[in-house]
Amino acid sequence: MVALENGTVLAGQTRAAKDALKAARTVVIKVGSALLVDEQNNAINHAWLTGISEDIAALKSSGASVIVVSSGAIALGSLNLGLNQKTLQLEEKQAAAAAGQVTLAHAWMTALATHNIQTAQILLSPDDTETRRRHLNARATMTTLLSLGAVPVVNENDTVATAEIRFGDNDRLAARVAAMLGADMLVLLSDVDGLYTVNPHDDKNAEHIATVTSITPDIMNMAGTANASYASGGMVTKLEAARIATSAGCSMIICNGRDPRPLTAIGAGARNTIFTAEASPPTARKKWIAGALSPKGKLVIDNGAITALRKGRSLLPAGVTTIGGNFERGDLIAVESRDGIVIGHGLSAYSAKDAARIKGHKSSEIEALLGYRGRDELIHADNIVMNDNGVASDEERQ
């Protein structure tokens, strides 16, 4: 095994991928259309789908939650409608996606039902992951499905998306879903068994890379140009997905998905490339909250609430004295002491209007005040970052 200066590991496969997949509690699996669709028979590759479903069932039996990001709708719809995939116009792609989604969802439902696993279809557009309120709604839906034991099957909403408002590939969509859910493992099932130093189709001396600990410019250059045969719809987007996933605290594996049981194959030592996460999901999320957004408003809180926050608890309405700004649910807001010192930032569970109605009240009163049952907290502990500015609560002063 040879280590490179940029933190990659060459040659023989390490146990890193096997151990990381075994330890993962939330796993996102991206499936490409080339794996799912048997073009020779113009149909779903049911034998392969049976194998991956067995792998998913095994993951769930081990206690992991599983999300599938599945391509294939346009390919299946094109077959169903008799369209030539290579010459599709935008409206034909949208029509093919609409027809293919029915077949795709049914195929996953049938395959996983064999293992008594319920599925649910989720169609996402970029705004669903980039706009905070829509991001929160999508995450809440998928989190609820996972808590109920279901496997969400996610695809891009190609029925209405145009070229200007698309993810463009399901590698990056899968990475955004992984980041959204705080997943600890993303597996990209591909037609290649990982990253190589150069295109292995062009250079017989290309060396396989087992582990990548940092996505440097040198690593990105290994994918070739975006229009190369090795990179088109392939390695370039996979490395971009790795950058999204690892920065959110999620490790990522690229492996050859053509094996009948591709996840089992990883456990058995099949060659792959693992990109190790930069931080755990909670740490990465809080880093994002602290540095990526601008506050849309503020909450002024009492000293008792400061004490609770310093202990890692959530911010409840009872500890809030003043609401400032015009923010919506999911917006980033500042948390201030009565002296006007910003002590932290967090994502609000309520709009400014609703927050003003429940401030100073107990959580048990929220439903009566608003007419609906919302969250008990104004800002959940997972969604707040405290500043180290020396502000002390009454308890700390004593």
C-alpha cells in the first residue's frame, strides 16, 4: 500500500469502507439507471433489483436507516413511450419522466415488499434542498418515514424541471439528501470500482485509490475533464458529490454496482474508494449554521434560558422576552442576552409572527395560542451554535 502526499491511499483495499458501512446508522444509496434498466430487454433488471433489495434488508436488520436515490425514470419512460433516449427534447424528457416514475416506484415497492419493507416516493428539485424552509419540510417528511421504518425512494422531479433548475445528476442529489438527513454514509453504485490516478480506460498504468481523506485539486484532476468519456455523467460529478457529502460529515463510497449484491461485496472486500468525512454530521451542521448564513432576525432571552443553552438544551418559548426582525420558519436568527450581546445563532422553528405570540409561554400552551401543534422549542439544540463570548447567566454569576 502506498500513501500519497495529498492524503490518498493507493493499491490494496483497506478495511475502512467495510468498517464504515457496518458502523453507519443512516445510509443513502444512489442507483444509476444503467444498473436498474436492462436495455437489451427494455425492462427493469429484476435480478439486480432483487439483490440490492436483499442488501437493503440486511442493512435495516442491522439497525440502519436507508434512503435510496434512484435514477431510471426517464430511461424507463422512454422505453414505455417508444422514445429514442438519445434525441429527446426537453418536453419529451419530462413526459418520459412522468411515465417512468410510475414504473420505477412500483419496481422498488415490489422488490422491497418481499422483505416486508414499506417504500415511499420523494421527488425533489434543487429548491427543496437549497431553500431552508423547503429543505426543512423535505427533511421532516423523510425523517418521519425513516422513523416509521420505510425506505424513501428519491429522484429528481424531472417532470417539471428544466435544464436551468435541475441538479443535473443524481450523484449530487444523493449528496444533498445525505447532508439534509445527517447521514453518515453515502454509497454511489457505479459502473467503476472507484477513483483512479488517471482514466483507467486510457492508461493501463492507472492506479486505484482506496482512501481519500481530502478532496484536493489534484484529486479533482484525476477525474479528467467534464466531457471525457470517463467523466461524463461519472467521475467529475462523483467527486463533486464527495465534496458535498464529506463537508457535511458524511463519508462516501464509490463501488462497482454491477455485482448482484454490491453492498455485501463491499463487506467481502470488493475494491472501492472511500472518501472519509471531515467531521461528524452534528459538528458539520453547526459549523454551517455558524458561518454560512446571515441572521434574518433575533430573539432576546433571559438568563435562565442562557443557562439552559450553555448546558446544551433547546431554547423554549418561556425563556424568550423579545422578538426582532421578520423571519420565517427555518431562517437563521441571532440569540441575544438582555444586554444586547449576541450569544449564538440558530434556525427558528417558528416564524417571527408565531414566535411573538408564544414568547414567554410554556410549550404546553403553544397549541392553544397558535391553533396548531408545533414544536416544543423555538430553536432545537441541534440547530443552535453558541458563541464563546463570556456572557454569563445568573447561575454562572453565582
